[in-house]
Amino acid sequence: MKKKIPEYVKYAASIVPSERQLKWHEMEFYAFMHYGMNTYTNSEWGSGNEDPELFAPEKLDCRQWAKLCKLSGMRGIILTAKHHDGFCLWQTKYTDHSVASSKWKDGKGDVVAECAAACREFGIKFGIYVSPWDRHEATYGSGEAYNEFFRNQLRELLTNYGELFCVWFDGACGEGKNGRKQEYDWESYYALIRELQPDAVINVCGPDVRWCGNESGVCRKSEWNVVPYYHSNHELIASASQKDISKPPKTVNPTALDLGSRKVIRNCNKLIWYPSEVDVSIRKGWFYHPDDDYNIKPLTKIMQIYYNSVGANASLLLNIPPMPEGRINEKDVETLLSVGAQLEIDFNENLAEGSIITDNRHLDEKHTGQMALSGNPEEYWHSGDEPEGAELILDLGDEYDIDKIVLGEHIRTGQQIEKFSLYAKIDGKWKKLAAETIIGYKRICRFDEIRVRYFKLVINKARCFATISKFEAY
């Protein structure tokens, strides 16, 4: 007898991503570039009183940044166009606290323009970080006057630098010079972005992509895309995110925190598609500090973070802070090139390509197991309305040495799978390799290398149905 699905589970299963969120999911791994006045004062949070002439890049090379990101396997750069000190890396009309007041390029330079152009040249996407908190601006804390100032600056960034894939707002909300805090008009900021950059996701203090909850590169065991709407409450985020480096936030416990299970969503009347982004720095701080030259995360740590984020249905935003001269330190370069090389090795050849998948049930002939191998994101296996106990068997045609299986759901139809198991056929018997919860956009299952021909995926629990659009072996 068919199981009755609770209404709240049907509701959760019906939540799907927007087109801009779908494009963001495909980014997977991209760079943060914290660069600005703090780079020259050797600090993390500036006061807003810094002399603009301190900003003096002797060898600004955004092409080096973009080329390095491309070679490291990253698909974009988010640049700190303005941090909390209010110093602007572009030619803004609304404050003199900007590159226009520096001696760099006789006050005619524009870091945002150079970075955007470099990203286009190397075929990666460009986004901006812009801090709503501005410790320099006199109108900060005055209400609408500051909101108008901030929208004017946003408009410049949204219209003068080509297509943006992301506008990144952190939650820092401190006092202005007048001792007052600003009430941010978030809705008007979002409306302006939707009008001028409709394809850009708005991250962290925004409705499209959520902060994972720490800056340590730790991801939850079950990173749900569908969560209660209150996780996009800007003021809750503001109280916790982007802490001063001297007071690092507590690490999220990936086994204890749960944002999207049936237990959590049961009594919530509004759910949203709000996937997770893991932001972490390659160094101890977010901005460049010479003392951190020996605190660079090693390849093994970065790869561990990669597999625990990109491999667990989140994205990875890796911070690479340029030096005062405007180039990335050779130690960071060396590590990042090794990351790119490791990714090339780890995902060199999909051995499942051209293989055969059989299933024990499917919705119809257009949604058989074989569709999971088509490579077309719009072709996928669909279990039909009895997902639990559904099986897919991958036959590679011969035995190969494998240590990774990559799975992906067809998330255009929602996030459905709640528990699954993965097996390999060893000496004629099925051996369990993994027992996990969610899959979502991407789940990478890793195990000790085995020589094997057959894999079996079993759907143990799902919401309304199950889909698989990606089944790869490496």
C-alpha cells in the first residue's frame, strides 16, 4: 500500500530554485578578493579615517588574479569594492574617500573596472562585495539620507562594470561617526539589483544564498536547500556574520545543526530555496598581512574543505587577499595552482560516461535510469511516486580503479532525497560504501580506492519522488 505523504512534506518538495539560483549552483567554487585600505594599514576593520593616499598599488595585476583563479578551478571572483571603512575601489561620484583621491594613476584608476575586465578576458564571472556599513560616510545612521547614498553607490556598481553574477552583502552593522546605527532599507537595495542585474544572486544578507554559519570552512552533514524563511532574516545574520578576526565565531557543529529536516520544517508555514555558501580564507585573516605568509592553508586542508562544501551541496568561496603592490603572494599562488592540479587529477576522466544504468522502477520511458548518464541537465531518472527502495545499478562495462562517485538531483524539480545508500559489487557481493542523507545539486561520495565494475544506488527515503541527473565515477 502506498504511503500517505504529509502535506508539509509535499509543500517542501514543491519549493524549487529560481533561474539565477540554478546558475549560481553551477558556479560551485569561486574566489573572494579582500583588497582595499586595510591592505595598506595591516588591519581587518578600518576606521574610515584613513588617508586615501595610503592606497598605492605599484603593480596592480588583476589579470594575474583572474588567470590564477581559472587555473585553480575557480569560476569567478567577488571583489571587495567597498569594505566597512568606506574606501571605494571605483570612481564614485558620491564620496571623495576613494581611489580618485589617491595618487595611484593620478587619481584615474579603477580596481573594479580592471578586475571586471580581467574576469571577462579569462572567461570567469565577476561579482562585488559592498559593505552596507560605512564608517567614513557622514550620513551613516541618519536613515533615508544614507540609504539614498548607498543606493547611488550600488547603482554605479550595477551599471558600469558589465554583468555581475553576485552582489555580496555581509551583516556588519556598527555605529557611524554620529554614534547612531543605520536602519538599512534592504528591500530597496534588492529592488535596485533586480532591476539592473536581474541574473545576479544576492548573498548572505540577501534572499538568494545563505551564509553557512561560520568562517572556518565547516559544512553541515545535511546541507538542505529548502529551509524555513526566517533563515533569511537580515538582522539575525547581522548579529553573527563577519566577526572581527580577533573574535572568531564558534565553529558550526556539522552533526548537530539541522536546518531542513522534516522535524525542523514540520511547523513552518513558509519555506524558501536558500542554499549554502561556505566562505573561508586561504590565510588567517581576510586581508593580506605579511605575518600570515606562514599561515597559509595547505593543499590537504583546502581539498578537505572543497569536498565538505562543493561535495556536500554547498558552494566554496575561497578568499585570496592580494598584497599591497596589487599582486597575489607567490606562496598563495603555489598552493592555489596545486589545488587546480589536484582537481584535474581527481576529476580527470568520468569513467561512467558511455556506461549503462538499469533501474527497478521509473516514471516513464523518458525518465529511465540511463537518463542519469546523458550529460543533459534536462534529462534525468525519475522514480515515480514510490521512491523508497528504488535502485539504480551502474555497469561500467569493465573493472576500473574508483574512489569517488558524484551524484546530483534534478533540482529544477526540487530537493527530494532524504537518505540514500551506495554499494559496490565486490567478489559477487554488494558492499556498502556510503550511507548518507541529502544529495541536492551535488554530492561527492569518497571511499578507499577499489577495483570495481558495478555500483548500486538505493533511495532509502525521499519526499514525493526521487531524481538523479548526475551519476559519475572517478
